[in-house]
Amino acid sequence: MGSRLQAVIGAFALMGASLFLAGCSDDVGVDQHGQKVAVERLEGQWLVINYWAEWCAPCRTEIPELNALAEQQKDKGVKVLGVNFDGLQGEELSEAVDKMGIRFTVLAEDPAARFELPRSEALPVTYIIDTQGKVRERLMGEQDAAGLTARLDSLRKGE
């Protein structure tokens, strides 16, 4: 009976290791607090990804609108994510997020490669990505919560 118990424990250990490794490969990186952002948190949701910078005046006025959108849409299958255009990391990123008053998740790692986002030289720029991970909109310039909600509603109807 001892060897059977050891075999069962070994099988569970192997499954646990496999699940752990699979989870690591699907991370989107960390957020502004250094917390891991697992891809499972994003799958099956519409994503609104906004690129911002501290030096961008329209970004500063847009952030409260994105905060409102994130709050309004949090239970409706929409996740608002921010990305610092200047690639700030660690404490610098955290401080910039605080200064800007951002209350939604900011990714420390640029998700452009994952979602095949074209690089923009102008800010702010916002991408809307559907539940399948496909870019549906590229919105240049300052956005507001009402306009983004209308775009999301329109896109979801066409799904």
C-alpha cells in the first residue's frame, strides 16, 4: 500500500508541476504593483488597451474617463489595461501610475507582440480587442467613457 500511495503522490506532484509550468508560459507579465497578470484574467473578455505617457497632456485628461470606463464595464466582460509608452518599469512605473491617478491595471510589459498591435508614434492611442484576441479598433487621440462604451456596444452587436 505504501508504494501505491507514493505513486498517487508522485502523479499529483507531476500534475501540479505541469499546471504551474503551463501557467507561467501564459503570463502577460506584471502590473504596476509587480503582481503577475495571468492570461486567464484576460481570456474571453473585450480589452481596451490604452497607451499613455506622463508628458502627454491629452493622456492626462483621458485617464479619468478610462477609470470611469473600467469601473462601469468591470462586470460586463470588458477589461481596461494601460501601457506606459515610455516603457517605465518597477518603482518608476508605480510612481507614474500614482501621479496620473490611474486606477485600472497597467501592464509593465508591452502586449503589442501578443496582440499584433501596430506601433503608434502619436499619443494617446487606444486599441479595442475582441474576445478572440483580434484587434477591432485603433482609436487615435483622446477618448471618453461614453464614446468607448458606444464603440464596444456596436462591436459586440456585430460579433
